[in-house]
Amino acid sequence: MDAFINDLGIILYATLLYTPPLLFAAMGSCFSELSGIVNIGIEGMMTIGAFTSATVAYYTGNPWIGFLAGGLAGLAFGALHALATVNLGADQTISGTAINFLAPGVAILMAKALFNSSDTIPLDPTAKIPLLFSDVFTSGTVWSNFFKNVFNTYASTYLVFIVLIVVWFVFYKTRYGLRLRACGEHPATCATLGISVTRTRFSAVCISGFLSGLGGACVTMATMNQFRPTSIVGQGFIAIAAVIFGKFRPQGAMIACLLFGMCSGLKVVVGTSNAAVSAQLISMIPYVVTVIVLILFVGKSRVPAANGKPYIQAK
Amino acid sequence: MSKVKKALESKLAITVFSIVVSFVVGAFFLAIMGISPIEAYAKLFSSIFSTPKNMAYCVVYGTPLIFTGLAVAFSFRTGVFNIGAEGQFVVGSMAACVVGILVPAPSIVLVPLCFIAAAVAGCLWGLIVAFLKVKWGINEVLSMIMFNWIAYYLSNYIAGFSLIHSDGNAEATKNVQDAARILFPESWRDALCPSSNWGIFVALAAVVVVYIILEKTTLGYQLKAVGFNRHAAEYGGINVSRNIYTAMAISGALAGIGGAVQLLGMGARISIFTSQESYGFQGISVALIGASNPIGVFFAGIFYGALKYGGSKLNLIGAPSEVVNIIMGTVVFFIAISHVFRFTRIRKSKKKKEGAQ
């Protein structure tokens, strides 16, 4: 029983460590997709956010300036995607593909320019996102270890759930959220009601970039302590999957992100304690589980009606 | 006919324009880094064009990209977006590897067997996704991303089997038998490069086959009709579900064969991956640059291969090879917004006409 509680604590710790990057990016994806713009450039936006945050935090020594800089870097590429897809009516998948080439290219190039290596220099613990409640939870008995594992975690983990509530509120309780979702369903109707589809979608894609950048920042400033070319690989796509899985709702995406996060956590726990099960097969679990869950429970994920269709507002 | 020609010409013009702009953007980033763009580009182009050996390498690098490019282009034309070429490439490569190591047979039997195994594996990998879409309406982009990763870990898992795992310490499979390789004869390779292989001719054949399917057959007509307008095609009596199966099967097989070509031509064995190799994702760019036209894809694949090879030599003068990614990204970005230029051109010509009246 004690061993079980201990393992459970470690799994929860790992889950809460791997979830925030995915959840930030998934919320970013929600913003873009609900406004009607397909954004597969999330991956690239996370990568540039991961690099920028680690670099700025290294030079300033301040984790929060670094964290914010990561978001802003993501926002810059979000704006580029928005310019192409919202203002110029470009094919959204193609533009997103371009972002996925450009952003990692720029990130690694700048890393080589600044650090003479494709990795950034590891951050000091003081420059990383701080661990919260280190004084409150101390190790000792089984249960205190458990609570320490679960709650003595990075501030970004707490932050992501706060942001999630804010995002939910924005989507479903504010005028902006209603307009944003309407633009994703029927842009022409919005336009006749005097809503600027262009402005709404542009802002949504920018926010999408910002949140994805923050997601990337969580990877380099909490999960790891430096940027490497392999920091992000695939997490942006997993976040997109989480959103489709969660039926384009932030709360649904959260469940999916926790599931993916937990599978990554399981991989760490089982991978170290049990050599009999192949680590490769365990790594496969999240993806297989997603497919099975989709077949069994979710079925058709209702995509916003105008998703992927360019809309150029008449003047 | 002249209309078609004009459209092609304008597409080509836009592609060339995009490539020129992307080199300017790349130069900008090189300049920021304090590297002379002229020096870097001189190195890039001399690495590509200076010797027959280098040019042969560009073709070798480009060959698998032609296949993934064809796979994606074929899916684009038929209304499915095959972001799963990555996974189909990986399972194709692994199937060819298993056959190439284990089946004792002479070259004339073994090589076709490897290709068939790869095509079937890629085809099945594509069909699973099509099945999920048709049967349960599961979003194909999502399931393809999942199956890319499943393929990735499956390949790593299979590579660990003692039957095919390398005898040494290498984190890789054994080499496939020499009989399974598709290298050019020794004397040709001395003149070209050590990995020169017949793959490029297989690629040419694939280009012709895809062109014929799309342009000269009823099947191609139906597939394209679904790609243009699903509902109209359905109304016109075309079975849309069957078309999704067919499109994904052919697209998957093309990507799978690409995996076999890469393995039998160049790699000879499969290493345990540490990150996705991205042949499939690069295929998306190749398809876009080639305007989803089989012949265009052929040249786009070679172009990408050349930049990949040339880029790998940039490190020699201290310039980062990532500039190639920036160049490719910019090309794709400009192709994405290209219709803006076309639109303004049409407007201009309209204005001219009005002026003439």
C-alpha cells in the first residue's frame, strides 16, 4: 500500500510536470480553431517560445521575463500566420506548415549565433520557473511524501489551470468569446451584424501564438532547464490532437492533456522500475489510447463550421 | 490548352519568385549572424554543383522526398490531407528492412519482395486511417498524427528484436543483405557517389504512374472529382467512401515505397530513432512547391534534396545548416499567399482592358 501511494505520487508529479506545455498549447489551438483558422503551426510557435524564454531567462536571470518573452515570440509567429491566413486568405494548412519550418529554423539558427551550439546554456535554478510550496510540504511519512510530490511543483503548473479558467470564462461568458465562436461558425453572418471578422480572427490567432509560446516556455524553463532542438518534437501536434479529442472545448482539451501527460508520466515511472516491458511500447500508449477512446466514446468531433475556410471581408 | 499552359506558367513563375525571395530572407538571417551571405551561398551552390559526385548526392537525398512528395500531392488532389506520410514512410522502411534481412533469396526476387512489403505496409497504414474516418468519422489529421507516432515507436520496438538487431553495440538493425541493395554497379558509383542507386528510376516510374492515374484514367477522374467537391461528386454518383480508401491506399503505398528506396539505396539499416526523421513532413513542402503536379514534384524533390545536401556542408564554413529550413519555410509561406499576386495581376490586366476600351 505504501509503495502504491508512493508510485501514485510520482505518477501524479510527472503528470503535472508534462501537462502544462500541452495544455497551454491546446488552449492556443482552441482560440485559433474556434475562430475558424486551422493552426498546425502550433508546433513551430512552441519551439520559438521554448528557445526565446530559455535565452531571455539566461541573460536576465529573471524567470518571469523569460516566460513572457517566450509568449511574445510565439505571438510574433502567430501574427505572421494571421497575416497570411486572415488578411491574405492563404491556405491555412500550408501557412502552418511554413511556420513549422520557419520557427524551429530561426530558433536553432539564433541558438548557434548566441551560444555557438544548437543548445542554450542550462539555466540556474533561480532563473527557472520557481517551485511552489517548498516550505509547506516536506518529506517524511508516506503521505507527506505524497503531498510533496503532488503539490510542491512548478508555478507554471498552477498558472496553467488558472489560465484555463480565464480562457473558459472568455470563451463562454464574454462578448469577445461569443463573437470569436460565431466567426468560426458563420463569418458572413457576423459581418452583417457589424462584427469585424478580420479583427476577431487576427486577434484570436495572435493569442493562439502567445499561449503556444508559453507552452514552449514551460518545457525549457520547468520540465527541462535549457533549449535543445529536440525539446518540443511533436508536442504541438499532440496539443492539436487534444483539442480535437476535447471537441474544441478548453475543458475537454484539459482532460485529453492530462491523459497525455499521465502517459508520459507512466513512461517515466514504469520505464525506470520495470525493464521487462519495452519502453518503446509504453511510449506508444498515449497515441493508441487516443485512437481507442475516439472510437469508443467520442465519435465525430464537431469541427467549427467555417474552420479552414478563408473569409475575406467585403469593404 | 493555352489556358492550361498559362496557368502552369504563372504557377511556375510564382514558385521561382518564392524561391528567390526565400534566398533573400535566408541572406538576411545569415547577415544577422555576421556571416557573409555571399560566402555562404557560394559554399551552398559549390557543394551542390561543383562535381558529379555532389550532384549525385543531391539526387540520392532527393529520391525519398520525391516519393513522400508524390504521396502528399496525390492526397491533396483527391481531397484528403495526408499528414501521415511520415508514418507510412517509417513502416514501409521497416517492412523492407525485415524482408531484406531475413528472406534468403537472390537479388532478382528479394528486391521486388522488399518493395512489395514496403508498399503493402504503407498502404495498410494509410488504410487504417481511412477506415477510422469512413467507419467512425474520426478526423483523419488527428489519427494520422497518432499513427505517425505509433509507427515511430513500433519501428524502434521491432528494431530491438534479437532476430534483426545489430550484433554489435549499434543502436540499429543489422544491415540488409547485399542482394537487397539497389546500388548502381561499382564502376558507376566510383564515377558518381558511393550511395548512387536505382531509386531515382523507381521514382521516375512512380511519377509516370501517378500522372497516368490522375490524368488518364476514370479512377483518377473520380478521385479528383471528390477532391474538387465532395458533395457534387457524391451527387454525381461517385462512391466517396470508396474513393477515400483508394486515395489513402495509393498515397500510403507511395510513401512506403519511399521508405524502401531510402533503406535499400542509402541507409541499409534502420537506427533507433531519437526524433522523427521528417521525410513525410518534408514531403508536404515538396508537394506544395511542385504544385501537387507529379512532374513538378519530381523537380521539387530534387531541389529539396540539393538544399538538404548543400546545407549539410555549410557547417564547414561555420554557417548553420538551419538556414535551409528558413529558406524552405519562406518558399512554402510565399506559395501559401501566392494567389494574392495572381489576384493583383488579374486585376491589373482587367484595368488595362478597361483602359483600352
